[in-house]
Amino acid sequence: MNPAQTDAYLHRLGLARPPVPTADALRELQVHHLRTVPFENLSVHLGEEIVLDENRLVDKVVGARRGGFCYELNGAFGALLTALGFEVTPLAARVHGDEGRLGIPYDHLALRVGTADGSVWLADVGFGKHSHHPLAFAERGAQADPGGTFTLVEVGSDLDVVHDGTPQYRLELRPRELADFVAGAWWHSTSPASHFTQSLVCSRLLEDGGRITLSGRTLTVTDEEGARDVRELTTDDEVLEVYRDRFGIELGSVPEVRKRG
């Protein structure tokens, strides 16, 4: 990323450039990213190509003011962090599914981030409902977070990321590159077995710690205590208005789940 791209990215997040890449700066960057850049899979259903190239990802998040799913969000966020002087290493993970099954290889992309003050963190802005703050990478005890209690549990040479007692994904510690995740992104955007091809989602963190999610035409707003307000949007205009006013996404028509042969 060049300085102009970096400044534009920070402008979207509503942040000034941190003078030093510290743990506090990383925490602020992650929570603002979660509040500003939605987790969404609209490209899968709009027929838009998903390209894991740093400039293309930054153009989508900053220029088009869109979001994305894990490869896109953490790919773009990793580029921003690197430009700000953080030490960033992409890591691959497999998501825990039903009955203890693990997802495909390169199922998820997360970030190992080193800071100028010598600390190392697990940063993730691409897993939907997850930790609001980065998690201390070397800590094996419970870590309190506004999003719940998180624990990093050693499983052989890997780490399970556990949220409120439930394993979320199994993280490999071998360093990866963005290009390693191309096959995973292709599978998730094309396979009938991927949940991303079966439904529409657009979601972001709210400033009060709650969450707003639009799944198809169902709008759910959850407050920080977990209380949910759910309503069905009945007109296309209502749907487009929510995308525009609540997520900052301008669309010409309402996305629909694509039928796949």
C-alpha cells in the first residue's frame, strides 16, 4: 500500500495514523474496522470476481466502500497493518463445524501481528461475531473481551480458538501468504456445500457492542446484552435503504441468492 491508500483506508475507519505500531493502536484499529467495514458475502451472489490481490482488496474496501468475507477483510486489514509498521503474518485455519468436523484446508484466514512494544497478537476482522479486540497470542488462559471469553488452546502443533467454551476454528502456526488462500476463496464462493453460496449476509459491530445483521431480507439488531430485535423487510426500497444507511453500501438492485447448477 502506498501512503495515499493508507491515509484513505484510515479515513474510512475514522482514525488518524498511529505514530507507533503499539498494541493499543492495534486494538483501536481492529475495533474500528469491525464497526465500519461489514462482514458480507454479496460478491458471491452479485457475480463479482473475488481476487486475492492486495490492491484489489484495498480498492474494494476503501474505493468501493464494501466489505467482504475473511480472505478479503483480513487480507486488506493485513495490508493496512503492514503499511503502518506492524509485523503481519497470515495464518490458515479450519472452522469447527457440526459434530466436531473441521472445514476445508485454508478455510479461514487470520493474522498474527507483532507490535513495536514486543507483544504478539491474533487479529481477526473477518470471522463475523468474534472478539472485538486482538487476542494475546502467547496467553493460554481465559481472555476477557467485550465479545465474550476467549481461550487459545494447544492442540498438537495447532491452536483452537475457543469462544465462551465453544471451539471456533483451529489455527495452524505455519506462516502463509495471501496467494495460499486462493483455492479456499474459490471453494467458498462457488461450492454448493459452502454456506456462503447458500445465503446472503451483511453484518457489522455496533458502537454499543451490539451487532446489526441483514440476512437476505431479515434485519436483526442485537444489543450488548444479547437482546434481539428482528424484523422482515418487505420492499426492495427498504432493503436497499438498510444496505445504504446502516452498512454504507450503495447497490442498484437487491441481491438474491444465486441459483447454481
